[in-house]
Amino acid sequence: MSVGREGKGSNGCIRCICWCYCLLFLLIGIAACLAYYFYTTEKAQAPTYDIQSFQVKSLEVQPDFSLKTEFEVEVKTNNPNKNIGFKYGENSNISVLYHDSVISSGKLPAFKQDPANTTVLKISLSGTSEDEAGSLQDDMKNNKSNGEISLAVHVRVPIKVFVGNFDLKEVLASVSCDLVVDNLEEGKTAKVLQNECEPDVEF
Ligand SMILES: *[C@@H]1O[C@H](CO)[C@@H](O)[C@H](O)[C@H]1NC(C)=O
Ligand SMILES: *[C@@H]1O[C@H](CO)[C@@H](O)[C@H](O)[C@H]1NC(C)=O
Ligand SMILES: *[C@@H]1O[C@H](CO)[C@@H](O)[C@H](O)[C@H]1NC(C)=O
């Protein structure tokens, strides 16, 4: 008798665990389907980027006439999607160019951007660039800037798309910005006269 009852008891327990697992898998399945549904129906839109400030921490012409730069840039980014979020990966690059040569570079902080979230990223950039015809130091020396300095900002960052708790796919996004500032002077925040960023990303 007692043996039979015991057997029944453990059988019932196994059955119960079985059901729990089935239910769990079912729930995970439903959640994954919902995530995929939102992803496909919403059609992920690229985040927007807006360079808000451009601070010159250092700008020094070295004895060999190379230019040493240190900038701090604030970029406002908005995720326009209602259900889709983005995870910005570690392995990113951002560079500032003057006449196609990189004068400063750095990386974005890795961060998670929830749906409909707006965040301002603070990014530190630094670099040294050679003195050559048409270089920034050359143009500054010859007083060619005329209160307007045209720069380009290039960003490459791996972005993981997520919905709820599900990571769906990873893409490599590149963003190009045309940036015009009034002046570059050590210790000053340059006035951003023009700022247009074009994200190039396929989700
Ligand atoms: C960024 O630059 C580093 C080093 O130059 C490189 O290893 C990495 O792959 C680059 N990342 C992207 C997304 O281009
Ligand atoms: C956006 O996300 C960032 C980082 O996760 C968070 O610090 C910030 O408070 C969020 N902003 C809003 C408006 O929810
Ligand atoms: C540079 O140009 C500005 C106006 O464009 C002028 O006021 C200034 O005197 C010039 N400086 C030099 C060193 O030539």
C-alpha cells in the first residue's frame, strides 16, 4: 500500500514539474513571438543624433607643428521606436575630421537605449595630426577659418536590436555628421553653427 502511494506521489511530482516546464516554454515562446511581431510590424527606425555641444579642452600646436587635440562632445540621441530598443556595443569608433584627415578620435560609451528614450552622451575625443597643406593648424595659422570651421564626424558602432528581453539582431551602424563650428579655441566651447547627422543603418 504504502509503496504504491509513494510511487503515485513521485509520479505526480514529475508530472507537475513537467507541466511547469511546458508552461514556461510556452510563455517564453509567446514572448519571443510577441517580440518578433513588434519587431516586424513596427519596422525599426534608426535613432536620431544631434551634436549639442563641442568643447575644446586642448588645442596645441606641438614643436613639430603637429596638432594635439582634446574635445568633449555632447550628442543627443533619440530612439523614435515605441517597442524596439538598442544596445550600443563596446567596440565603437568616433572620429572628427578636418579636410578628410582625422584630428581626434574616441569611442562611444556602451549603453542601452530603451524604446522612446532620449539620452545625451558625453564623448571624449583626442588625437594628434600631422602638419601639412590644408591641415587645421595650417589653416588656423593662415587665418583661413573666417569664423566658420567645417568638420565631419564619423561614427561606427555595433547596435543590437532588442524587444522586451529578447535580443533580435546586431547590425553595424555608421553615422556621418556635417558639423560647422564658429571657432576652435582652447578652453572654450565652440558654437555649433550647423549640425546634420545622417545615420546609415539597415535593421
Ligand atoms: C574601432 O576601431 C578599433 C581599433 O581601431 C577596431 O578594432 C574596431 O573593430 C573598430 N570598430 C568598428 C565598429 O569599426
Ligand atoms: C534614457 O535612458 C538612459 C540610460 O538608460 C536613462 O539614464 C535616462 O533616464 C532615460 N531617459 C528617459 C527620458 O527615460
Ligand atoms: C584674421 O581675419 C580676421 C577677419 O577675417 C581679421 O579681423 C584678423 O585681423 C585676421 N588676423 C590675422 C592675424 O591676420
